[in-house]
Amino acid sequence: MATTLSPLAPASFPTLPPIAGVRLATANSGIRYKGRDDLLLAVLDPGTAVAGVLTRSLTCSAPVIWCRDSLPKGSARAVVCNAGNANAFTGKAGDATVQATVEAAAAIAGCATDEVYVASTGVIGIPLAADAIGKCLPGMVPTLAADSAAWEKAARAIMTTDTFPKGSVRTVTIGGTPVTIAGFAKGSGMIAPDMATMLGFVFTDAAIAATALQDMLSEFTERTFNAITVDGDTSTSDTLLLFATGKAGNAPVASAQAPELAAFRAALEDLLLDLALQIVRDGEGATKFVAITVDGADSNAAAKRIALTVANSPLVKTAIAGEDANWGRIVAAIGRAGERADRDLIKITVGGTLICAEGMEVPGYDETPVATHMKGKEIDVHIDLGLGRGTAKVWTCDLTHGYIDINGSYRS
């Protein structure tokens, strides 16, 4: 966990209210960090439904494999997450740690092991003792709580190089019944999600079937967590889980497209985007928050691929870090994205100023307003390909010496 707060950080952690059916506790496991909590236990009431999206990395962690195998059941009673060790590429030892962890948590919750979900984040390739996490869980039971303080402690416990905890809350109604959605996430580096964020846990007291939760989460992830990048590196551990305890009292909803879910759908996507953008704002060494919009592509998929190519370009990101209005780097990224582009149709606008059109710099282009825009903390890039109706928006940050400093000494 970094000690210097990101200059893009929000003013404070939001007040997350209790969610009926959810209790949280944190502790120090002693696995890596000293003087801070690095272990989270959440216990959920019977009847809680779950959905999830997970990294598609072929070298994913043991916890990801466990969650992938458990999700089809659609039922959850506990969550265990540790920071400091990713339990990834740890072979059979990693599987043994997960097994011992879920058995200990299942004993606490009084449930089957496949109703326990696990996640880990931190250094890759260092095996843990089988009981390294499980032995800590019984001592956490007396501190299980649902108040605002418990939520912030939970968000802080899962942090690694993050400089601030990330949380969000929304309140809507389903069929006239008030329901709440609250969640927290972590992530700062190794951020180029492929199905999910680094780690994210979202809870609601709404009564919604697991299949409907899954449909919504899969859809919204593409426009939120899968539309951010810090450094172009996808983690072995990406895990985003959504839990619905059903304690709000609304009539149970079985379909993601049910009319009574309209407000909930909008609120859930908004919350997921909020958490995703907080991750970008906490990018390792970041000083600039960058929004990149691509319009006029052959398809939405093509637009997104071009936008992410620009967002992941080290040359673009370092130019933004140096406050250099070097728009030629954007042109180069567009050209190598692997999607159709026509030199004479492309228009690039930065900070509201049109820079190039009809195959070249616009006549009379004055770089002054663009240079001024580049000195701010919020950078806006708009690309119009002029080919079709495909559109996408992604978010990233700049690439600074701070990123090198953090990652050059991550294990020390």
C-alpha cells in the first residue's frame, strides 16, 4: 500500500450503509504486510445469490479457478480475500491453500465449500502454507460487523499498491421497494482487465436470481472495468463478484430485462463505472486522468480496439505525462490498431480543439489551447474515424517515472 496519495484521488471514502445479510471483518494475516489489515472475511446470509466475471488469463490464480468452478451453483455464503500474495502460479500448493481456506470459511458460515468465494492479490509465484489464511478466520468472527467503518476497513484490507480505498453506493427501488447496492474494489497497477477488475466485491440487498445478476454483470463489465487500462497488463487474479442477499423484501426478479429492474440496472452500471474509474485515478504514478472517445468506426468493437490501442501506447501516455501535445503519437496508434482507418477521414480533437482533419493538421492550428489543456489533471481525447457508427469510450492515465519506481521495487 503506497503512502503518497494519488493527486487524482477523491476527497474521501464514501459512507457505505449496512446491507442486510452482509457482515464484514478484517485482520492482519502476517503473510506479507506488518502494521495493517490484509485479510477480509465476509459472511452472507442463507439465500444469497452470486454472479462473477473473472480473468481469462491462462496463468490465472488458484482462487480464480476455484471461483470459476463454483459460480455455476449461483449461491454464496462467504468471501475470503487476502492482499500481499496472489497465490498464482503456485501449483498444487496453491490449490491446497484454497481448499484449506474454503473449508475454514465454510465451517464459520455453516455452508458447503462451493458457497465460499476466494480472491488473492499481490506477488505471483510464492506458495503459501495451506493454513496461512484459514487459521486466521476463526479469530475474525467476533469482529464481524455491517456498519460504515466495516466497509472502509474491508476496502483498505484488500489494497496493495493502491493509495486510497475505493468504494461506491447507490440506492434505488424495485417495484416500489428501496434497495441498496454497495461495493469496493482495489487496483492500481497491472490493470488491463479481461473480464473483470483487479478485485471487486459488490453487494445488494435486492432479491434477484443469480442468472439475472450474471447477465447484468457480464454486460456492464464490458463498458466499465473492461474499458479501463493503466499499463496494458492483465492480472492473473482479476475477480469481480456481485452478491444479492434478497433481504430488501422486493418481489424476487428472475430476468435481467424485467421492467422493474430498469432503475437497478442503471444504478449498478453507474456504480461499476465509478469503481473502475477510481482504479484509473489510482494508477501507479499517475498524475493525469485520460478519457478517450472513438466515434465513426466500423463497429463498436473496432472503436474499442482503437481506443485501447491509443490508451495503452507508452508514447501517448508519456507525452501526456510530459504535458506535450504530440498528437502524431495518437495518429500512429490509430494506424497500428488493426482496424480500418482512412487517413483523409480521421479527425482528432484534444480538449475540444480540432487538431487534424482531411489527412493533415488543420489550417491555422494553434497549439496554445491544447497545451493549456494538457497541463490540467483531466485530459480529453476525441477521435472521429468517419467510417461508420461504431463508438466506444475508454479511460486511462499517464505513464510517469513514478510507475517505474513502484514496479522496480515491488518485491522489496
